Amino acid sequence: MRPIKKIAQDVDNSSNYPEKRYKMICQIQQLLKEGCSYREIARRMGVGRNTIAKYRTGEPRELSMYGIRQSKLDIYHDFILECLYSGKSKTVKAVYAKGYTGSKSNAFDYLVKIEQREGKAFEFQPYIRTQTEALKYRTGSKGKSADYITREGVFRHMWMNIKLTDLHKCYIYSHFPNLWELYACIREFQNVFKKKSVILLYLFIEKYKKSSIKGLRSFSKGLENDLDAVENAVTYDYSNGFVEGTNSSLKMIKRTMYGKCNRELLEAKLRYMRQERNG
């Protein structure tokens, strides 16, 4: 096996690259000002159209630095914070009304990051839609005097115990009796982990193996097939999150370097990151 060349930690090889990127960004913005199309700029400079779209606006010096990533939602950041602290629901819908054109999943991910950074959660959307929204999304009944209860509202009630009015609960459980069995199943399963009782786990499996709902029967049989692991999860507070996180990091390195290096360089990359983390 050939000796692996160690990578010095005090060497900065990235000083020239931001300058190169800075010149590229300036050239892209200059060509756009001259009226060149994305296709023409891509042909002249040999870059992708996504790169042109990414750097079409903004300060070139800031865009050329590492760690600066643009998001379509950055311009709505202050408005989103205002919605967070004012207790406004339907924040994503309000952002779309402001002119946001990105995907809904990206918007929700952006809101989650803000929640984690600010240590505060957004208000839940109301589980009752207006008649106009219900007809638009085709949810709920179609009577003029009826309430349009969202499916998300029902899920939040069953899993997170968000309160519904007595009238709505009576209507839902009387017209959809399977929901009551599903609600009881969720409460009992949460109670197993809350009390850390293996006996309750056995009773839970035996009860729902005979359920009238096919999904619950399948779930209980799956628990029975992997009973040892489920018992450990109920009994102990240990988690395999550390192992899963380490495995995810290794796979990410492997994917980013796939086809770009040999095994020796990959090993040097892993050792370098480990040494860097340990200080």
C-alpha cells in the first residue's frame, strides 16, 4: 500500500478560488446587463444556466465567499419573523401572496430553520377552512352551512392531541368509526413508551392483531416480528442516533467524492475530517 500524504491543516488553498468566482460573477452580471440570454452566456463562459440564475443578482463580493447561499425566501425573512412573533397562522400562504414563486416544501423547510434558530414555533393553521378554500382544495362537505375540516386538522388531533370542538369530534367519530379505533391505538402506543412497560407492549400487540383495520393488523405483526428491538426501544433510553449520524456523514463524503478520487485520497479525506473535528 502506498503511503498517504498528510494534508497540512495550516495551509489555505482557497484564497485564489473566491477571486476566480468573483470575476465569473462580475462577468455574468455584466453580460446580463448587456442583454445576453442565459443560453448565450452559458455558451460563452462554459457554465450552467443554474449557475447564471444563482448569481444574476446580488453583491459579487458576498456571492463569491464560501458559506453564502441564496434562497428565494431571504427577501421575506423579516416578514416571516413578524408572522412568527405576531402569532399569525398560514405563514406560507402569506409569503406566496407577497410574491414568492418557489416550492412549498422549500418554504416549509425555511420556516423550520427559523423555528429552530429563534426557539419558537409558528401557530398551527386552523383545522376549519372557509367555504372558498374548501371548494378550491376539494376538502370537506359541500353544504353552504357546513364546516370544512381539513385532513391535517384531524391528524394533528389524533397524533398531537390538538383539541377539536365537541361538535366536530362527535360528527367525525360517529360518521367514521374507524378513526376512533385509530385514535385509541395511537394513545395506547404512546402510553407504552411513556410508562416504559413491556407488558403493555405485549397487550397492545395481541389486541391490534385482531383489529378490523388492515393497517393496524399489519403494524402489530411487524412489531411482533421485530420484538427484541422493540422491547429494547421501550425499556431503555439509549438511541442509535449517533451511529446513524456518523454513517450518514460517511455516505455523504463518499457520494461527493465518487468518481473524483482513488481510495487513498478518500481515506486521507476521512482521516483529515476526523482530526479536524478532534481539534
